[in-house]
Amino acid sequence: MPPGREHRPPSLVNPANALTALRLVLVPVVVIGLAAGGTAGRLTAFTAFCAASVTDLLDGRIARRHGLVTDFGKIADPIADKILTGAALVTLSSLGQLSWWVTGVIGAREIAVTALRFWVIRHGVIAASRGGKLKTVLQLTALGLYMLPGPLGLAREVVMGAAVVVTVVTGADYLVRAMRLRRRAGQPRAAAQQEEAEAGRG
């Protein structure tokens, strides 16, 4: 950076945040398409869902590559992901096309992981694992299969079953890593308190 030139934070209005906002705009299209039913409705929902999933892949990369990371993006990006997935799950279950327990398990995991993220945010950030990325791919693939018309029953069940298993396993892994992070963060504080106590006795 040239001397005397101030570092300006990226503008809130930028391509990365626009993609995140587009993902939110596409959620009602997915829901309405599924509710409408029929080949046209399901293809509309599938197309909108695929487009929204692509924005999920692009917005973070664009933000990091071009220095467009904002506080809004950090918050809105994961929320948009959960709204997209959650809306699709709830709609499919409401239509009787997906068991409610599947929606409940995935939804509970996502809520729990979000709560854990806020619980440890002062102590550090837990990086996304390969399992977490696999979980996302399986969930998106399974939901896409449920949206497509046609005799895809077995493929849907197999992929969604794998998605549920990986969702639970990665949720447990996230809990373990969150506990370790909190424990490591608490060790220096405990050591400092012990030193103060020993100094007081001296």
C-alpha cells in the first residue's frame, strides 16, 4: 500500500454480496416451484436450486480473491445457505415427499453447529473440514434429486441416507473440535490465575 494511503474496507455493495443476496431471492422460487408441482414446477424449482447452489460456491471465492470480504458477507453467507437448504427440506416434507425425521435431523444439526460457532467465536474460527464439504455436496445433490421429476426413488433415498449419516458424523466432529478450542483457550487463563494465586500467597 502506498505511504499515506488509507486502507478502505470493501463496499457493502459488491459482486460477492450480490451473489449471496441472489441466493436468498431464489429461495421463494424453489418453494413456489415445488408447491406448484408437475414437471414444469419441479424443473423450475430444480433450476433455481442449482443456480442458488452455484452462487454458494462462487461468492466466497470472489470475496477472498478480490478482497471483498465484509461483515455482512460473513453473516449472510452461512445464513443464506441454511435458509436455502431448510426451505427445500421443509417444503419437501410438507408435500409428503421426504420424511420429517430427515428434515429434523439435518435442521437440528445445522442449528447446533451455528450455536457452537457463536459459542467459540471469541476464541477462534473452526475451519471447514473435508467432511463438512462432503456433507454440503451430498445434501445439495440429494435435494436436487428430490426436486427432479421421474422415477428416481432409489437414488434419492441412497444419496439422502448418505447425507444424513455424514451430517450427523460431521456435527459430532464439530462439537469435539469446538470443545478442544474452548479448552485450549482456557488453559492460558487458568495458568495466569494460578500464577496470581501463587504470587498472592508469596
